[in-house]
Amino acid sequence: DAGVIQSPRHEVTEMGQEVTLRCKPISGHDYLFWYRQTMMRGLELLIYFNNNVPIDDSGMPEDRFSAKMPNASFSTLKIQPSEPRDSAVYFCASSPRSGPYNEQFFGPGTRLTVL
Amino acid sequence: AQSVTQLGSHVSVSEGALVLLRCNYSSSVPPYLFWYVQYPNQGLQLLLKYTTGATLVKGINGFEAEFKKSETSFHLTKPSAHMSDAAEYFCAVTAPTGNQFYFGTGTSLTVIP
């Protein structure tokens, strides 16, 4: 199994630009999570999906952030417009059908830098 | 609601010495507890987890943790540190009926040769 795949691994953009981060979960996993990691705030859950349906987006910082999961094998996290304070490492994780309290499998992350 | 507190954001040990990383949790229901490790420029990977049953849990790479309900703790230990153990370690908690992980702020482990 290839594991959770994220792209791009690194993204550098200018303030005001749209940024799209992509994630392919492990096949057969029904839960998908988006996290943000910064030195100041640590690891924060932004949103999670169950069977492609957003369940809890209370961690999404503001309306500039949006996430979609059009099918079981693909999810996007979009920031529009981006700001320097959005600079962070964004992780996608997936969890199997047996429940989210089982292991979450993390992707390698996307390091976003907004200038 | 659940939360975890990791005491000590940075821990340094000599190679071959005992590793002890501290985690205390708060939970209104019986918790499920996890330790994850993050190596530089990588995602998190599971070290071990406690759900039910035996309170001493063994994980990968020689790590283990003990669930102590009376102390609301789930400290991570390894008898002898290896250079390859240098990484960031995260404690996390969730509830059996919950859908979210609550991660601690992490502890960075440095192993001194």
C-alpha cells in the first residue's frame, strides 16, 4: 500500500493567491482528516470527513479555508486568498472503516509558505 | 471533552539512557490513548495505543507506555535510548464514541552520543 499521498510536498506562494492542497487517502479508509501544524499552535484538526461527507469543520480557521471530498480517493483543502499566517505544514490522515479511534495514518505533509 | 498535556517540550537523554516522556490526559469518559512519533520532514506514525485491557502497552522500536487511571497518565518509556529515537513525540486521546483525536503539543527528544 502506498499510504496516504499528499501533493505538493512544498508550496511557496504570494499573499492573496489561491492555494490548493491535495490528498489521496489509503484505499478502503472511510475517514479523512486535515490537520495544520505550526510551532505556535502545534497540531490542529481542521476538518474531517466520513464517507466523503464533512462531519466537523469547527477547526477551519475562517471562510478563506474550504475542503472538499468529491470521492473516496481524493480530497482538497483550498485557501483563498492566502495570507502569511497560513504558513504551516498541512497533514492529511485517513482511518479505516472500523472507526476513527483506531490508528490514523498520516501523509508526509505539505509545507506551505505564504510570502 | 478530552485533552492531553505533555510536560516538557524538549527532553535530552544520553545514548543508552532511559527515555521518559510524560503525558497526562483529561477525559470525561474512559479514554483511548495513543503515542505518535514524527521524524523530521515526515508525517506522524503510531508508536502504540491503549484502548482496553492490559494497562502496559508495548509498541514499536522498544517503546512502551502504561495507562494509570488513578494518575490520569500515559507516560512513554524506553529502557535504552538510541540515536535513531531523536524525533518529536505526540500523545493523543480520543473517546470510544468520539470521532476526534486531541493531540498534545509534542515533546522533542534529543539523544546525545
